[in-house]
Amino acid sequence: MSAAALAQPHDSAAADVVPILSLHDIHKTFGSHQALRGVDLDIRPGECLGLIGDNAAGKSTLSKVIAGTYVPDEGAIKVDGRPAHYTNPLEARELNIEMVYQDLALCNHIDVVGNLFLGRELKRGPFLDQKRMLAEADRMLAALEIRIPRLTAKVENLSGGQRQAIAIARAASFQPRVLIMDEPTSALAVAEVEAVLELINRVKAKGVAVVLITHRMQDLFRVCDRIAVMYEGTKVAERMIEDTNLQELVDLVVGKGGH
Amino acid sequence: MATYTERQSGSWLADLVSEHAQVLSIALFFLLCLAFFSAMNPNFLTSGNLLNVVRQAAPILIVAVAMTLVIATSGIDLSVGSMVALINATVAIVIAAGVSWPIAIMLMLLMGALIGGVQGWFISYQGIPAFIVTLAGLSILRGAALFMTEGYSIPIRDAGGFFWLGRGEIVGLPVPALLAVLVAVLGFVVMRRTTYGRQVISVGSNMEAARRVGMPARRVLASVYVVAGIACAVAAILLAARLGSGSSNAAQGFELQVIAAVVLGGTALQGGKASMLGTVLGTMTIAVIGNGLILMHISPFFTQIVTGTIILVAIWMNTRLFDRRWRLGKRKTA
């Protein structure tokens, strides 16, 4: 792929670190639409990778491949340097890969606690341990400075920002090693955005690899270490954050970077 | 200068009432029905008649509990009446062929699970709408029952223990009713307190989300039809035990009564919501209306008209009133 050659990984000190997750030549086609046309990407521990690109550039598809929601048609995924073949989100979760989906993937008819523990309910014997889940949920939300008045309220009764906060709390609270966030701040209020950015910096410090997809360019410069730019299903550029600026990134996104 | 104040939280009672509005309204409707029929006929409130009502409601309640799970996944099972008829006929044939009744019961439960499993497989793994699959089931299963019996009723003889299931009593309460209560309690606990119940609701609420958080979404979706199949087998056995025979004409219009009971109880056809308590109240309401109309010497055919009307009105209330999140009392202004 010629597009892959265009990418210039500014490998500095980070190159010595074994990537937690390594994607090689990922292809994904939906019908006649080539969503991904050979993408290589390394994700390193303790690093935040910003994934940017125009709408339909393949950011979400790529992130869903990482999260196991989509299985790539071609290409290889390595986890800790070893080939990994996960074919569904459950297997990805077992590898500690967590994702905040753009559509949040919440169940509106279930209460806040239930959504936070969706798919890994705490149990006492054969029964759900509501008391312990409530206490844990309280702790999870407090750690992220998320304020939700009633944890037993159904999610359908909450605001868009509160729902987004729940989706983030769900992904961030179960010791992820790779945390993918697809537009996590689009519906958040000022204070909540700050909390999310702080959260990203905090989990980075713990060695978690974060992949952040966002349209808010100013956020990238506050948390990201490296930026990958997607264009029409390929990765066209990769920059260390200190080597780039807003204007260059914008040019790369709209396709003016190829000189 | 800005002063920061916390928003007052409303009374928890108002939250409780608005969350359970549907169960409260069906409970009210049920009490109204009771009051109406006891005013119209002095025999209605006698213990003999009430025991009769619960005995006859038992098969409906057992299948309605399972149907609550099905509808909570935003599915529907139209084949339950035909499945009851088929198993009802088969159990009579099997016992007539000399199989001992406990083994016959085991076989019937297995048969129900198997038929439900086939339907569930088409719905969940092949993506055919539940309406279509179970409509086909409605025709196929009734047809199979008619084919096997050639339309005749098959008597069951010399199976005392078997008859006890349909006619027996424990401390004055009919066995089928006790069994139905047991099933309802089981359904309530499963939906409220277990992972499986949570999975059923999740699949009905947002199947893709359920899959993404690692739930076996397809398997859960298929499983509710297996549960419905087993419930149909239990209902069919109770019917056969009460009447002492098996017939391909059993349980005519049964699916309508069951679906009416569930939607009347406030379980939403859109999925993601299940109210076991509502289903119990809905079933009892349907049973009381059927019984009350007969006591009033109104044509039994009229019950069908009433059942249909109830379905329509219940769904109408479901979509028009409750989806708007209406509240009792005025909203407090901040």
C-alpha cells in the first residue's frame, strides 16, 4: 500500500517499548465500500494516541476492529507482541481492551448501576448483588467526578451528557490496558470534558494505552502524545504531538498534507 | 454575585408512582372488575367460584410468564396455542401407548423445549422476524396435532397421579393454581434478580449493546422461545390432566389470551421492559372477565370480543399514555 508508505512514524524513545497492541495491514470491506484499506498502527502503553480524520475516514471502523466488534477481512493484530485472534467484543474485553462507543451502547431500559456492570454483573450465589454493585458504582462515578443523582434511575431518563459519562465510566473502571474512546466528549459539559481529559492523563500515568477519537482538536494537544491521521480508509500520517501544530493537522485531515 | 444552590430532588414517592404507573393502573382495573362482577352476581365472590377462576387461569398464567420474557426481547410467540394443543394431544397418545405418566411428562417438556428451540433458532440465528416464524408455527403445530389425532379427542385412562396435577388440591387450593403461582414467583425472581433476567432485558433494550459488552445475545434471544416451549408443555399437561383427555382442538385462541394478559400487565411490545407482577394481574383480569361474563349469562362468544377489545385498548394506552412519561400530580417548578 502506497498510502502506508506515506506515513512517517517519528519513532523516538517510544520505539523501544513493545506495543500493547499492534495492527498490521488491516482491511475491512462492507459490501462494495472499502472502509479500511491496509492500516498499520501501534499502540503503546502509557501513551495517548489521537485518531483524527474527516467523517467516514475509517476512524470508527478501525476502533471497532480494535475492540473486537468488527473482525478484519485481512491483516493481523498482535497483543504484547503475540498474535491475537479475537472475534468478538467479549474476547477483546478479556484482553482488557475496553471501548467507549460513539452511540454509547447503553441499554435505556436498565438503570445506571445495571449499565455500569452490563455484561459483568456482580453476583452473590445465583443472584445479582445489587447492594455491592450500588456501592461500587458510587465509587466508580466519584473517581471520575461524575454526578448522577439517582443510580437506580433508568438511563432513558438521563441527559445526553450523563449517558456519555456512564459509558465512559463503564469502560474506564475495569482496569483496561487499552482504552478506546470514540467521540467521548461530544455531549459533555465543560466540567465533564475537563474530568475526561484529566481521566485520560491519569490512566496514561498508570500505563494504559488510550486511543482518542475526537473532532475537538484543542483537546488533542492537552492529552495526546501521538496523532494518527486517517483519510479514505488509510492512515496518511503519524506525528508526535511536539512535532506538529493545529494547522498541519487540519491540512492533513482535509487531504492537503500530501504536497 | 452568583449563588450556587443544589437542585431539590423530588419526592421518592412520586418517582415510585411514575415508575410503576402501569402496574398500579392494571391493579386498579382488576379491582374494578372484581367490584363490578361481585355487584352483578352474588355467586362471583364465593370461594368455590374464585378457586375455579384460578384453576382455569393457571395454564394462561404459566405461558404468560414465559411470554413476558419473549415480549421483553421485543419478540412475540403466536404459536403457543397450537403448541399447547399439539403437546396436549401427544401426551394423551403417549400415555395411551403405555408409557408411564412421569416419563411422558419428561418427554413432553423436552418436546416443548425442542419446538421452542427450533423457532428460536430461526428467529435468532437466521434473523427471520419472530412474528413470521411463530405464525408459521401456529399453523404447522396445530396442523400436526390435527393430523396425529384426526380431530378426535384421546382419552387418558388409569393415571391417578397424572390427574392429580389437574384436579388435585393441597390444603384446599387447586394444584394447577399452586404450580402457576410457583412459576410466576420463579419468573419474578429470574427477571429481577438474576443475570439471565438482566440479559433478556438487555437484548430487548439494545441487542447490539448487549453483544458489545460480551453477552451471548443470540443465545439469549433464542432461549426465551425455549422457555416459552417448556411453559407450553406444562400448560398442556395441566390441561390434559384436568380434562382427562388430549385433543387437537385444545387451547383455541389461547395465544390471544396470553398476549392480552402480558400487554395488559404493562410489558411493552417494543421490548426492554418486563413486569411479572403486571402479567399476573393481567392474567387474573382476563380470567375474571371471562368468568364474570359467563356468570352474567352473557354469550361465551362475547368473551372473545372483550378479549380482543382489551388487547387493543391496552396497547393503545401503552403507546399513547405511558410512553410520554406522564406524571401523577404536578411537576415542581425549580
